[in-house]
Amino acid sequence: MGEGFAGAPEVPVAAFNESTGWAGRRILSVDGRFVLEGHGPIGAADVMEYDRRGQLSWTRGELRGWVMELAVAERAGPPPTPQPVFGQPLKRRSRASWKIALVAAVVAFVVVTGVVVVGRQLLTPPGSSQGSWKTYTNTASGYRISYPASFRPQSYDNSLGDPGLSVRFIDTQGSLYALSKGELLATVIVIAKRLPGQPTSAEEYNALSNLVQHDASAAGDDTADGMRDIRTIRAQLGEFHGGPCAIWEMTYRCKRGGRQHDVVYMFYSGNTYYHLQVGTGQSSWSRLQPVYQRLLDSFSAP
């Protein structure tokens, strides 16, 4: 373990920058462990994951190398006993030996976290998912939806919708999370189907109520869609952007064997029926909630 600041009552190590909703919130070293203000203890690997995402400003430059070494040791086994060295000068190393140690720590951290951090439920700062986003517009139907730049849009023809009106977005950066658990990648699906005319409020209500009753009884396997061991969490009427909708939230086993978690919103806008579905592997569900909320909020239809 590199020498550092264990044993200090409370030492600021880093703070979140303006790229997140936690701007100014500090990460402290308290009695040999790291504490995130407003949350509690976190691991050294968590600190370095925030750093990897570009969300931290370090109090002192050498602290980053120290925390990185702790993260490597944390992954390798039980953490060593903290040494009360706060206030003492850092041990001088030759420039060459410091570079070798730091490069070794970086390589070890990348190798270890590339495997172990997969599937971790890292506490996500609000706004940290608000990086680069794009907007998709379906010119045939007129609906619009924003999505993270890491999600790749694909045409998606489905029997529920009309050709050319549906799209699927797949998270191209979530492969490590998914593959480690036998799960599918995070996916967003928009299905649209035009109707002969605009349904009345009563017709919408009856149709949505029937969908709720159908989904509430869903269980077991749906071999046609590759869904096994379906478990309905909720099937109910609700609101989407101020209008009525049917909501179906469920988990199921996918073909890879991992457990998926999806929510489907079904609603009408004008003379078009929409099926808006967000889902991912169960291990990533909590992590992606800020992303999905922004995505759902961005949807608009004529």
C-alpha cells in the first residue's frame, strides 16, 4: 500500500465537479476509509470509478496515485491495517521507481476493475448521466425522443407496430455489465401503430384496461419472444405526460440465462398507439434509472 493519509480525523481527498448534480460534495478519508458526504463509506475502487468517469477534482495531485494503489490492494484481498501517517511527509521515491509503481497500479486497476466492477451498484450522482445526448426523430410518425450518445438506434420492425415507425436503442457501452451476468444489453424500444381514426377517451380507457388485465396475468414462459419465468411486478393504469397509459413492469429470464428487468408504457397520442419499453439486466437496473427517467421525460408525439 502506498503511504497516505490513514488515521486522520477527516481529510478531504476529492470533490465532485460540475459534470454531476453533486458538484462540491466531498469524498473524505476518515480513520482509514473513504466516506462520501451525504451517503457514507465507499471503497477506493468506487472513488477511482468516479475518477474514470471524469467526475472528480482532486484536493492534491498525489492523492490520486495513493487511492489507486489502495483500490488495487482492495481488489487483491483484505485491506492492510491503516498506518497513522497523516501529517508526515510522503516518502521520497526516485522518479523512475514512482513511475514504475504508478504504471503497475494503473495496469492492475484496469485489469481488476474490468472484471470485478462489472455489475457493481455504484451510487450514481444525479446529472452524471447527463453527458452527451442525441435526439431521434421519426419523420414518418413525428415522434421525438432523446437518448444517450452511447445508445445505438436501430430500425425495429415488430408485429405490434407499423413498418418504419418503430426504433430500438441499444447501449453499446454496457456489454461488460451484461455479459458478466448473462444478461441482455440495456435497450429502449419505441413501437408505433397508426389507427384508422383517433379513439375516443372511452375507447382509450377500455383498450388500456384490457392491456392491464392481460399483463397482470402474464407468468411463466413466452417462448416466441425468448422470455422465460416471467414475473409481473405491477400492471396498472397510470399517466404518461399527463395522459392515460397502461404500465407493465416485469422481470424474466432471457436466452442467455440472466434476469432482465423491463417497464412498458402503452398509450395513445392522436391516431397513433405507442409502446415505449425500457429495460436492462437486473444488475444494472438501479444504475440506469436516471438515464431512463430523462429519456422518458424527453418523449414527445404529435
